[in-house]
Amino acid sequence: MPEADFILLGSLLVSAFLAATLLPGGSEAALAGLLLLRPELTLPAILIATLGNTAGGMSTYALGRLVPRKELPPRLELVRRYGSVSLVLSWLPLLGDGLCAAAGLLRLNGFACLVWMAIGKGARYLVLAWALT
């Protein structure tokens, strides 16, 4: 793989990570641009974007776990009711960050959260790549 491809994929990784944290950003545009420029990198790009975005979501989950548990607000009821499965929606703008933080605050199983988060985020990138082809 040429060095330029590593740079493109590395940039996508950083973009996807930052987009999944509390910082604003959209990794979909970065993925779309990369796929339009280099369609032969579709599979690695989807995997890298999913990895970066999931890692960013898990960093928000970890921040939620750091918050001392006190009285939990009723807003967490959706995550409490559906548990880690609710993180399949963690790719949604604005709501997704809150779901990740809530899962951490509720001390949900980290591995289960990782799996459901990756499924949701990966599915979003698959749909985007499919729409571009």
C-alpha cells in the first residue's frame, strides 16, 4: 500500500475518532471524500472509520464512568431500559454522544457497549459506502 494511502486512512481514523467525541465534526464527509477519490480503499476505509469512531465513542463512555454516581436523572431511562443494545444508535448526531456517556454513567458492561457501538457505527459507514457506489 502506498504511503499516500496510509496518510489518507490515518486522517480518516483521526477524523472518525474526533467526530465521535464531544467535539464537533463529521466523519461521513471524510469517508465520502476518500471513497470518491480512492474507491479501491472501500473496505479498509470502512474498517478504519468504524475503528476510529468506536474508539471515540468508548472514550465518551469512559468519561461517563468517571462521573461519580449520585441520583441518576430520568433522561437515562432509554439506556437503562435497553442497556448496551441502545448503543447501536450511538452514530446519531447529538444523541449518540449522550448515549455513550449515559452507558458509562450507568456502568454498563464495557465489552457489550463496545460491540453494539461498533455494529451501529459500522452499519452507518456501510450504508454510506453503498450509497456512493
